[in-house]
Amino acid sequence: MKKFFKLITLVALVVGITWVLRDQLLPGPETPTSHPPAFRDPPSSPQQSPQAPPTAEPSIDTDDLTEVNGIGPVYAKKLAELGLSSFRELAASDADDLATRSEIARDRIADWIEKAADLA
């Protein structure tokens, strides 16, 4: 039993010394020598920037479909790919047809159609 206590005392002493000297034993955090590279470099002057393509004017009958409760940006993009860009178009569409073409649940689409009809 005496040997056990001596062993525990020795282990505690080693742990204590290591704890006190941890700053000298472990390397400190490295400080970066330079700034990380930029993901996008903005053009330095307007003359050097490439000509931006002309943006298409939004049609008169375009609504933000994300205003419909339950439609986020991903679903709005899927609906736009199906040719739906307004509340009126969504309200006039068929839930079964959209569910087949988009692989979105029919009940969810039926709920969107109902809510879009209120907004149209």
C-alpha cells in the first residue's frame, strides 16, 4: 500500500510540474506572416472591369414567390424553372401536374396554390 501512495505522489508531481511548465513545453500559436488571399479581387478602376452583360428586365407579371409561406429560395428557383414567376400563375396551376414535374409533394404544392391565390 505504501508503494501505491508513492506511485500516486510521483505521478501527481510529474503532472504538476508539466502543468506549471506547459507554456514552455508546448509551442504557442503561430502568428500569420501575411494576410490570407482574397477570394475575389475587385477591379481597381472601372476601365479595367469587364463589360457586364445586360440584365434582362423583369417582366411586369413577376412576384417574389418567397413571400408565400413555405416557399424559400430553393423552391422559388424550382418553380421558376417550371415557368411560374407570379402568384397568379401559381394560383392557376394544377397541384398534381406540378408535383409530377417538380418531384415536390402534392400536398405542399396545394398549400402554396391556396396561399398564392390569397396574394394574387
